[in-house]
Amino acid sequence: SSNIRLAVIPGDGIGAEVVAEGLKVLHAVGVKAETTEYDLGAKRYHATGETLPDAVLEELRGYDAILLGAVGDPSVPPGVLERELLLRLRFELDHYVNLRPVKLFPGVATPLGEARPEDIDMIVVREGTEGPYAGAGGVLRRGTAQEIATQESLNTAFGVERVVRYAFEKAQARPRRKLTLVHKTNVLTFAGDLWARTVDRVSQEFPDVETDYCHMDAASMFFITQPQRFDVIVTDNLFGDILTDIGAAIAGGIGLAASGNVNPARTAPSMFEPVHGSAPDIAGQGKADPTATILSIAMLLDHIGSAEAAARVEQAVADDLVERQGAWTARATREIGDDIAARVAG
Amino acid sequence: SSNIRLAVIPGDGIGAEVVAEGLKVLHAVGVKAETTEYDLGAKRYHATGETLPDAVLEELRGYDAILLGAVGDPSVPPGVLERELLLRLRFELDHYVNLRPVKLFPGVATPLGEARPEDIDMIVVREGTEGPYAGAGGVLRRGTAQEIATQESLNTAFGVERVVRYAFEKAQARPRRKLTLVHKTNVLTFAGDLWARTVDRVSQEFPDVETDYCHMDAASMFFITQPQRFDVIVTDNLFGDILTDIGAAIAGGIGLAASGNVNPARTAPSMFEPVHGSAPDIAGQGKADPTATILSIAMLLDHIGSAEAAARVEQAVADDLVERQGAWTARATREIGDDIAARVAG
Ligand SMILES: CC(C)[C@H](C(=O)O)[C@@H](O)C(=O)O
Ligand SMILES: CC(C)[C@H](C(=O)O)[C@@H](O)C(=O)O
């Protein structure tokens, strides 16, 4: 396929290590990518105080896609890089779909004693640009006995409908064709009502998709006791954050969880990143598992229209995971990348 | 111990069946309880349109404690009984501590293949009277493309401090003396800041309690991958709702999960109830497991100052669960109650 322009944000900790393996596999699959690196993250923050300068943000808009490793370091005040860099990118680039597959690959150990790969195969479509992540809220009389702190979830018909429609399309393209809304409509009545009505209405355009509803608390339990209930899930920003970490746990751990911050309208580049953090404790030691990043590359390929290349990368990972069984710590970051790249290439 | 006055709300579905066994065990342990039944729930709602009449609420204030079975039926519009009965009781009776032990009893099957009873032994102290459950929020232009729906989390220094202090006291009384705050401070900055500062401040009164912090998404994962991290957890109303269902899942299922809606200031009676719902599909068949209700009775006993009786009930349940191994469906609701009552009595 044609040349793509890719912005790369390795970030902190193990970010650079895993990104290098992701790019290795991208090249191996034959996609010509012109990459430009951006030094955003803890180092830049300490050097200049900058998290995401406006000029950099504007430059990023010009790429076909963004690959991010991991951002964060204990030396930075908690929340700063998360909000000013990670979340700001999602909001500014209108990544209204936060796409997170939850899939147990054969050969991968799961903490669920009885779950088999066919039981855990779903996609969580998490809303990415509103809800409790809007940053709305306030505080009065901070630090006194009369303090009140509020936190507001903002939900719009516009924002909910576009992500719900996307989820229906995803569900329609899968064999089971089932979409489950996860919310807490019995308590969060205003937001829940908007979500439930939207799913109802849009479902009429997708008569071949079965729809279901599950409260967030019950869904969290079912991820553990009956994950086979789920095919595609659509949910809000905060519930999706929590559910996808439960998903990562049951599908073999955060080292395998990939994600896409997707702008399906393509008004700005989408961003792909492993769900895991920067893991400063193992940084620079070649111990990080680059698989989540490589699976994120598969999602990137799918997004830029290279479905065939995406499938090849995912298959190479699947094959690698089967062989890896029982040998989790035997290979260095680079070796895992080499092995998967070799499978992809040949 | 002395006579207690107990209000009993059997509720719907399996509620009456499990409550009967709970009361059986209460009597067997030698506590003299004068019980009065209240017919709140779906039947009353259909007959009179009432969920929780003010006069009944006022009467309930006069008891030493309340035992609730389960409330809810598909024939009632979703959310009505939850909000107008269950949540209203929690708010009106100022149940600011929602106490939910997460404990894997020996002999109980857990979906976590490798977890042992010593790995899962914690108490979740969930705030019960504010946060996202306040019911605050609104909607504009409902049903149009311009709709906006908000949902507001209200957090006060008063409300957070009292539950945090309670959690520290609980932690101090346990062997590990560890308290973990679970929140999402990096995103929900206003509320998160109040919670984190409160834990910091109150911790100075409890120098022998180790404190820890965990983001809600990571905590959800750690419940599955490293439950032994946790001893006592303190968290907000919504995170606690989700975490305790994850807790129920890992500790053998919702059939064993007990809870107390506690007003530690004793300005109104506390209410004890199994975490499970009314399970209309198995109602009236003697299939329901009354164990969660019986464990809720143990919590009730503890609350009214009968710690010795509480310990006896919990021990009887533990012994029963060890023997029950591999024979989960062999006994009827009544038989389980009989067996546990017999152990307690003699
Ligand atoms: C780092 C944090 C802001 C982020 C989130 O809450 O979305 C992370 O948990 C994730 O899931 O990508
Ligand atoms: C029924 C519902 C309102 C309730 C809650 O959300 O608190 C339930 O899930 C619980 O955990 O007791």
C-alpha cells in the first residue's frame, strides 16, 4: 500500500522500547511509513514545562496516524501528563471512539480458571470525548469542613449517537452481531436515559443486530463469570475505562491489551497505543512485552485501510503467542519483535 | 443479649425465602428479635402505587435494625423501586457506610483459577449517601439532536471524612492494618482531590494504618490478578458499587455476598441485605442460596453489639461451606438454613 505519514510519540519508561518493535513489524508487513518522532512526555515536561504545545498539536493534525508508546513518570505530578497530553490529544483530535478489543488468544494464560479463547472475544467501544471525562466540576471552600466538590458528566445526543452508530456498525460486521449497552441507567438516570434511548433509536437502522443492556456493576461481574455474554459493548468514557482494564485482566494481562483512539469521521488523525503504562520499574531492561503495541499497529493498519496487512500482523501475534506458551520471560523485548516481524514478513 | 426490634422487608422474588432462613439463624443464635414485616416492593407498588410511603419511613426509624431480602420485579418500570425504595432508604436513614466484605471462604469455588482463601479477604467501605448517587443532573432538549444530559457527583468534606474515618477504624482493627483509597483522581480531579486530601489528613490520626492509593481501573484489574493487595478499601458510591460486584464474582458469586447499609452515628437504624437481587426466575422454588442473607445477619449482629453471636454465625457458614464443596445444588433453601441454624445452635 501507499506511503503513510506517521507521528510517533515514544513517551516515557518502556514506551520507546515497545514502539521500536511496533515500527519493526509495521515495516516488515510492507507498509511504507514515513515516521517523525515527538519527544512529548516527562522529559520534555521537566526540560521546558511543556506537555503539549499548541504548535505541536497543530503539526500532529497533519499526519495519517499517531503511534504512542506510554506516557508518565513518578517525577511528574500525578494527572498532569494524563490530562494535558493523553486526554488533551483525545479531545482535540476528536477521538470519539476508544476501541479496545478484549480477546483471549490461544496459548495465553488467563486468571479465569475455566475460560477458553472462544469465551473471551469481544470489542469494547468506549466513548472518548465526553461523559465524566469532560473535566467539568468545581470546588467550594477547599480545605475546610464545608468543602463541596462536584464532578459532572456531560453527555450530548451528538456525542452519544455517533459512538453508538459506530458500535452498531462494528457489531454488524462480526459473526454474532450482538451489541450490549453498558451503563447504570437505574441510578444515573439523565445520562442513562440518553444512552438507552439512543441505542433504541439507532437499533432500528440495524435490524440484524441483537441489542442487549447490562448495568455496569453486573457487566463487571459477567466479565469474570460469563464473558461469553459479550460480543460488542458500547459504553461511556468512565465505564469503558474500567471495563477495559477488567478485560485486559481476563484476556491475559495489560501486556497484551491494544487500543485505538479513533476519529472515524477522519477530521483528524487517529492514535494507537498499548493500554499499559510506562512501567518505569522495568524501563531500559528489555523486559517489556511489545505485543500490545504490535496489536495496536494491527489496529492502525485496519484504520488506514490495510485490512489485509492488519490481519497478517494479528495472525503473526496469535501464532507467536501459541508458541510462547510457558516461556513468558524467556525472550527480550527485541526478540519478541524480531520473531513477530519474521512471521509477518515471511 | 437483650430483645431487639427488627423491621423485616422480605421484598420480591426470592426475598421472602432467603429472609426466612436469615431469621431462622438469628433465632438459633439466641438473639431475641421482635420482628415486624413490611410489604414494600413490587406487590405494594402494583396495588397502591406506593414505593416507600412517608409514614412507613417514619415507622422504620423506630427499629433497632432492618433486614431486607431483595426488591425488584420485571413488571415494575426499571429504576423505580431501586431509587424510590432502596436508595431512598439509604439516603433517608443516612446509611453513609455501605459495608461489603469480600472474602473467599475455604471450600468455595472461585472463577480465579489460582486464588486461595488467604488471597481474598478484604472489606470494601463504600460511601452510601452522596457522590454520583446524589441524583443531581438534568436534561435539555430531550429527544432532539441538541439534547444534553448531565449527571453530577456531589462530594462533601462532611460526607467523605466520616466514611474515611470509619474505614480507618475498620482497618486499624484488622491484622494487616492497610487502607486503600480507590478513586480516579487523575481524571475526576475535583472529587478525587477531596478524597485524597481527606485520606491524607485522617491518616495522621491512624499512624499504625498503612495507606495506599489505587486508580479505579487498576483496582478492578488487581481484584482479578492480585486480590491479596487489598485489606480495607474506601471508595465512593459508584466505584464501590462496581468493585463490590467484582468482589462478589471473585469470592464465589453473588449468592454469598453480604452487605450492611450502616449508619455508624446511630441516628437511624442500619439495614442489612444480601447483594443479590430478587431473581424472579427461581422464586418460589426453594433454589435460592440463603447464605448471603445469613452472612448479612452476622453483620447485623455485629452492628447491634453481639460480636460473639456474629462470629458464631460466620463460623457456622464457613463450616457449612467447607462441607458443601461439590454439592452446590443438592440442598433446598430451607435445608441450607436448617443446617446452618443447627450448627449455630449446637
Ligand atoms: C491515563 C488515563 C487518563 C487513561 C484513562 O483514564 O482513559 C488510561 O487509564 C486509559 O485507559 O487509557
Ligand atoms: C439496585 C441498585 C440501585 C444498587 C446500587 O447501585 O447501589 C445495587 O446495585 C447495589 O449494589 O446495592
